[in-house]
Amino acid sequence: MQRNTETEADQSSEIDPEKEAAYWREQHLKQPYAKDYSYEQFEHAYRTGYNSFLKYRGRKFDEVEDSIASDYKEAKPGTALPWDTVRPAANYVWERMSGVISPREPSRGVRNWI
């Protein structure tokens, strides 16, 4: 039991929220959902994405999306956008953190024709 706790702590320490925030600040305008929105409007969604990734570690985004949406709404500042608008951002954070999208390929997997 203790070994799992140590492993989880080690994995959690791999994620630096400040680095994630800096990454998404830089990448935000390159994302298809960001066309008409500033980083500041999505900042809470990105933060919710990486915090929930840690909170629900080992689970898939789709499995815990309702909980993530609830976390987003509960802590949402007055200036934050509705969940339906920011959902892709939180999902992209999960994809990046789980290795689906590498830092060098922020648009990998994005289908612009949909």
C-alpha cells in the first residue's frame, strides 16, 4: 500500500503546473478552439485540466468528464467561459499529459474538417 502512495507522489511531482501554464499560454492561439478567445478566458480550463489529470490519475478523460466539468464549474471565476466552450482545452491538456499529443505536435490529432 505504501509503495503505491510513493509511486503516485513521484508521478505527481513530474507535473509542474507553472510549466503547464506557460506551455498553454504559448500554445493557446495555435489551438482550433482558441480562434475568438484569449488565453485568459481559457486559463481556468487549462488549470482544471492539469489539476484534474492529477486528481483522476490513471483514468481516461471520458471516464471522468462529468467530474471534471463539475470541478470546473465549482471553481469557475466569473470571467470563465461555459464548460461546453472550454471542454476541448481541458481534453487537450489530458492528451498532452498522457502522451497522446507531444509538446512538439500541439495540433496532432486535431481534425479541422469537423
